[in-house]
Amino acid sequence: MTHFLRSEKKPDGHKLEDLLMQLRADMIQRCDIIAADTRPEALHVMANNMKILGLLSEAITLSLDSTRVLDRAFGPSQAAQGGPPRIGKQDGAKQDAA
């Protein structure tokens, strides 16, 4: 079972892109707090955070793309209503081979 993400067993879970966007927003707020700190440690942390923000943005783009692919191929997700996953195995059942 997933801890954060929406699934058939966790219909109240989150979409991956929503979590990533929320995390990115939190990091931006943290960066704002240390932006004026010119100590070497703060500059190092800020540089790391900027790299992480770039990677998060790439992950958001990939997640949104996956959602678009699934929506186009199988229609909107029904996981929020407790529906089955659109791809993958369901409770150990085998999927038809393509």
C-alpha cells in the first residue's frame, strides 16, 4: 500500500505531481529565508537547493506527462473513487500481455 500516493486501496491519496509541486513550493520558501545569508555554508546550501529545485521541476514535468498519457489512453483516473489502477497488476492478478 502506498503511504502518500492515490491508489485503489488509498483513494484519498495524492497525485504525484501535486506532492512534488507542494514540496517545490516549500523549498522555495526556505530558499527565500536564506537568500540574503552570504556565509559560505548558506551559499552552499542555497546552491544545493537550486539543484534540487531543478530536479523537482523535471520530476513534475515527467509526472504531468505520465498523467496525460494515462488520461489519453484510459480516460481519467477513478482511483479517488476507489476504482482500479489504470495500468499494472491489481491485487496480484495478471494483466493481459500486449
